[in-house]
Amino acid sequence: MNQAAGLHGVYVHIPFCAKRCDYCAFATFTDRHHLQGEYVQALRKHIRLLVAGGMPAATSVFVGGGTPTMLPAEELLSVLAEIPLALRAEVTVECNPDDITLEMMQQYLRGGVNRVSVGVQSTVDHVLKSLGRTHNPENVHRAVAHIKQAGFKTFNLDIMYGAAGETFADWKQTVSDVITLDPPHVSAYGLTIEANTPLASQPERHPDDDDQADKYEWVDDHFAKAGLFNYEISNWAKPGHECTHNYLYWMQGNYDGIGCAAHAHKDGKRWWNVRTPDRYIEMINNGEEPVSSSEVLDDATKSLEELQLLIRTREGVPTSAFSPDDRSHLEGLIELHDDRYVLTRAGRLMANEVSIRLRGAQTSQ
């Protein structure tokens, strides 16, 4: 049974940033702000073309970047207004804490946004500087106060561990601050090194695996005590606040990609748009599909990817996903829950090693 049946997502990419973070490998640009107006018009035109072509009503929309809050609220909302929504659709916008105002959050809520995701990363100033972040930690508290005052029922805080110079005490401070803010959802990611980023060429700033494992275990314990429960390796939520759009990706659901570098998926075919906003605007204005490239997954690859995604979640995988021999080698890393294998916490820390033992072949949910 396909758990993503009946779901359809839309991802909208806003590529503009004031400053690129040292770890960021996304398609973001600090020198194209003059294109914002044209880009918004291209997004709206692209959505209209997709709707005319039969795009289903979205059960979830996610606006990412880049920094979506660099756009005036009315411009961003004009883009979202073009997207047909299913009943009770989840609509999320990524936000920079320095940009958030009460008026912006009120505008978002009136315009149909019902979830925001705030890029906190750390509440310790020298750790933020180590990551190349520029926001003021004090603004995180102000931003969350505005989100709550505006009336949002759910929101997410993103945090990151493993930056150069981040002590265990620094990490405890960030986690303590986040828990004090009482978020319904938190994403906590270990810093990873991506090619062609400033961090990639500076090995002295690369994270330590043991340090990250210790920090993961500590945050998992303390989030659980605060009523935030792990439902995917890097995601914790209060019951009922899990992210619908995340689940769409993990269940291999279908979604459209709007904007430069945005990815899309339909029934095993994936494609992605041209990387720069300049080229995207040009192609949309010329009536061309802004697709850069695509791939079609064969059944074996699709089956294996399905399991690789599911094993990261609390739903886990069918017992047939591992051979008896593999199960014996994974003792302590997986456990049986209601006829499905799920990762133990030790298994979450070694998810890649567990994933390489997945059988993949024609295993059904």
C-alpha cells in the first residue's frame, strides 16, 4: 500500500540570501536581489502553467531557500495564492529569525501560511559565527514570541550540532534555550560537509563523529523529557505536529518544484530545474519548461530507495527488508515493532551502515 496516495506536494524555491552560510550547498545567491520582482512573476506564471496542465490541489506546500523572508510578505503571498490547496493543507515558509516581525507573521497567517520553520542553528553567538550565520541569537526569542502572538498553532525550529568550536556546554545551552521556547517541532541536524562550500576545503573545521554522536544522544533524551518525540532521525515533534511535507518526501510521494533548482517527482520520475534565477526567468518568459535534467527510477532502485527512506522513520520497514543473516549482524541497531523493523537509537547513529543491508528487491510496505 502506498502511504503517499492522495498526497501532492509543492516546493517553492526562493534563492536570494544576504550571506551564504559556510556549510550551504543550496542554490542561493547574494548578488541577484535586483531580480526579485521578475522572479516572483516567473514563479506565478510557472504555477499557472502547471495548474492549467492539471496539477492536483496541494496537500502540502513548502517554501525554502535561500531566505524566503527576504521577499516582502505580499510578494511571497502572491505566489502562494496561485497554488490550489486541498482541505487542511499544510503551508510552511522557512524564516530567518532576524527578518521576523509580528506584522509579517500576521500577514503570513492571513495569506494562508499555517506553519513556519525558523533557522536557529544555535543560540550561542560564537557557534553561529563558526557556521557563517549572521543572525542575532536574541532575535530567536523575539521571533518565536511574534509567531505565537500572531496565532500560529504549529512551527519548527532548526538547530545544528558539530560546528567547529562548539563545546558540549554550548550545545546544552542551545537545546535548553530551544526547550524553553516550547516549540511543537524541532529539526536537529548534525553538520555535514558538502562539496564546493567554504567548509569543504577546511578540514580543521570538520565535525568529529564521536562528538556529534554524544550530542545526538543528549538532545534525544532531553527532547523526550520535553514531550518532543523522534519520528525521523533528525526530527522531533509533539504528537500531531509532525510535518506533512516531510512525510511526503519520505513516502516517495509526488510533488512539483517551482523556482530555480527546485526538484519534482512523479511516479518514479524525478526532474530538477535550471540552477540560476536568471535562466529560470528567461525560460519561463519564453514559454519553455525550466527543466535542467531528469531521471527515471527502475523498480529495483525505487524499492531500495523506499526502504532507505522508511528505515529513517519511526514507521520502519517490513521484516522482509532484511535477511536472517543481516538481522543477526544488526543486533542492537534494529528492533521489531508491530511486525516492522525500526532503528534503535544506536541504529539511528549508524543508519547508513544499516541501510546498506536493506534487501530492497520488491519489498512492499
